[in-house]
Amino acid sequence: MGVIKIEGMRFYAFHGHFEAEQIVGNEFLIDIKINTDCTKAAETDNLENALNYQSVYEIIQQQMDIKSKLLENVAKRILDALYLEFSKIEKIKLKISKLNPPMGGEIEKVSVTLSR
């Protein structure tokens, strides 16, 4: 088994409970850890035998483009889409953070982490 991490993916998106958040938008960070069998990719040095990181990023980007009220919903959709696309995935841990959330005070970020 192997672990693939893609860290610090930054997106501008329109997720949030408040109407203003869905109009103005905000910055989000995503970190993902994917457990998968890397044996064949390591042996063959062939992308066809690997989990394509670019495709993972593109799927995350597509899901970030769909407005949601809750980070939990965005995270679940990302997990669903990745498991649907890649049969090689054994486990995913996904962290999505909203930077400077509008909560009435100075807050760096709020985060939701889902694993499956």
C-alpha cells in the first residue's frame, strides 16, 4: 500500500450558509490523503498504473465549483466522486478549510475532515 497526499490546494468558491457567502465567495484550502496500492506504478513507471494526481485535482475542482451551504456536503461530494472514478482507492482522508469565515470575530479558518 502507498499514501498519496495533495496538500494546500487553494480554491475560491461560493460555499456558505449565509446568502452573502454564496454571492461574494471565500477562499478554501483542501488537503487530501489517499491510501492506494502503488506497487504496479512503482514497478512499471507508467501513469496508467498509478492514481493520476491531476485527475484527482480536477475532480476536486469540479466539486468546489458547485455551491453548497455546508463544508460537510462539499467534502462528501468530493469523496463520492473520487471513489466513483478510482477503483484503486482504499481510503481517503479529506480536510476542507474555509479561510476567514464570517463568524463575527478574527478567525483564521474553520475546517471539516471526513474519512472513508
